[in-house]
Amino acid sequence: MIVTTGLTVVDAQIGEILGVVRGVVVRSPNIGQSFLGSLQSLGGGNIETFAQICDEARQHAYDRMVQHAQQMGADAIIGMRYDATEFAQSMTEVLAYGTAVKLRR
């Protein structure tokens, strides 16, 4: 599956726009991660525990978006973006989205 933040695919033409695809994940650190992250924050700088949680959430949302596109029969996803929204204390929704397309080569 080709995934791009651009609106075109190199060496291919968009034959059909299938629609918007998305992957949604809601994540919250567990008690151990919260404790360790809080300790790491005392030193300042990058908080590796929380960075890992964020990276895993983005990857999971990305994988769900790709799965959605595959279910639609897409060859590619164009205009891919991420968005994140905190909607409760320590709870964040991560959204990966884009436009599923069929390609003509």
C-alpha cells in the first residue's frame, strides 16, 4: 500500500477516489508508565516513556487506516495526516486519515 502526505503518486495517475479512510486509537498510559514518566519528567528533556506510548498509538492508528483502505480495495492513500485530541485526563485520541484511491499506471 502506497501512503503519502502528498496529493499525487509518482509514476501513477489517480483513476478513482474511493473516499476518506481513517484509523482511530485512544490511549492512556498504565499506572507503571505514568509513574515512570512522572519520574523522568523531573529531569526535563524528552520523556522516553511517554514518547514510546505516543509512537505506538500513531503506528496503531496508521495500521488501522491502511486496513480500512485495503477493505475498500485501494491501491494508495493520499493526503495522509495525523491528528490528536486529549478528551480526558491522560486519555488521548490519535487519528490517522487520508483519501483512499485506485491508481492507473
